[in-house]
Amino acid sequence: MSGDDTSADETGKLACGHDGDKPLCDSKEQHFKPTPEVNLTPSSRFLQVELELNAHLRRLTFSDPVRYIYNPLEYAWDTHRCYVEKYCRGGQRILFLGMNPGPFGMAQTGVPFGEVKSVVDWLKITGQVGHPPDEHPKRRITGLACTQSEVSGARFWGFFRKLCVDPTLFFQHCFVHNLCPLIFMSASGKNLTPPELPLAERESLLAFCDTALCQAVEALGVSMVIGVGRVAEQRARRALLAAGVNVRVEGIMHPSPRNPRANKGWEDEAKTKLEKLGVMSLFSSG
């Protein structure tokens, strides 16, 4: 798990866009023009859900211990849009769901679990990454040039890279998303996860995120959500059940280095659970 940080009253203008018939991944246009609801692609519908969520989250405020809030779906929209346009397709059955961005993963790249090497070398994501309006001096955003690896992301994408070799095989059946796009930090730069926020502020935040998750699941048409970590799994189960969205919710262990069990063999645990869920066969090209 991780967090994202930008004070809500200081979040900057959303940079995003669709340039006519040009693929979003290649577009240099920075102003999103919502497409009419008719004949939307899965990726366009997914991006619209995220844009609506951004608009709601900008209106929220947070108190101590939160001092900084970054939203990579704003300053890293270019690379995030590239990821969604490239890999969000119709017919995917599984949605892997993380909780929120990590400081050296999605916060830098705009991609869930977005450890830089995996994003650049395997997923082949390109684009410009800007900066949050209020940036902690010890938590600078350097985008795809970030040299610090995020362990959770390296483990997550590294595991599927070994299984699939080519990302096309993974994304033929699966997509990866985070429940909450924000990363929170204290004045010292310490990462704060949503469960560490004051109760009322956390519930206001997650109520918007729950709604967006239900919309995203319906837009994608997946049949199973796999929470990466217990918090994401439980939140997804609760939100989807309350909204009457008929989808199976399961979970795998989070690959965080803060989890002693994950440090002893996260890949083996993940493989065992995915085999039990009948998912492992999807990653075989044979």
C-alpha cells in the first residue's frame, strides 16, 4: 500500500486530452474533450470515470497529519493516459485493484504499481510527467527519470513479466487499477495510507473512490476484482455489494516490503492464490 499527496485546495489544473482520432497515448494535446456517450471505447469510458473522480477529489480538504497531497492523475495524466489507452480493452475478465499510489511508483509514472523500470522497459509507457503544485522537498517528482525502485511495483509487475513475457498476454485478460489516485504525506514526507487518515476525512475520500470503482467495473465489464492487499479487497467487496454490482471479489497478498510474509516469498504466495482462483491458466500462451 502507499499514498499520494497534494493539498486539495492547491491541486493544479487537470492535464489530459484526446486529440481527434489520434491515440491518447501519442497525443500531445493537453485538454480532455469528453467524447459523447455513444460508441465510447472501454478506455474512453474508463478515463471519463477518472476525470469525474478527480473533480470530486479536488474539493476535499485534509487535516493533520496530512500536509502534502499528490494526484498523479493530474500531473502525470500524459503517461497514465498512455497506459489506459494502450492496455484498457474490452473483454478483460480480471481487475487487479491496489489501494493508492506509492511514492516511487505511480506517483512518478502515473501507472498503478508503476515501478519505473517495469513501466518503461516492459509496459513501454511514454509521455511527459509534470509536478504537483505543492511538492515536498524530499519527495520530488522526477517522472520516468526516477532512479529509485519501488519494491511493491517491481514485485507485482516482475511476477507477471515472468509468467507472460509479453504484456499483451497479461492485458488480454487483465487490467490494473488503484481504488484511490491520491498519495498523502506528512510534513516530514512520511507516506500515509488512506487507513491512516482521520476517520471522517477517510470516509469522505473513499465514498467518492467507491463510486468511481463501481463505475469503472461496469465500464470494463470484468467478472472478477482481485484486491492487492486486504484493505483494497475488503473495500472493493463492500462498495460493489452496496451498489449491487454483480462481480466476484477476491484478494492476494500485497507485495509491500513492510509485509514480512511478502518478503519471504510473495511470488509463491501470489501464484498459489491465483491457481486456487483459476486465474493462472490465463497467463499461459500454450
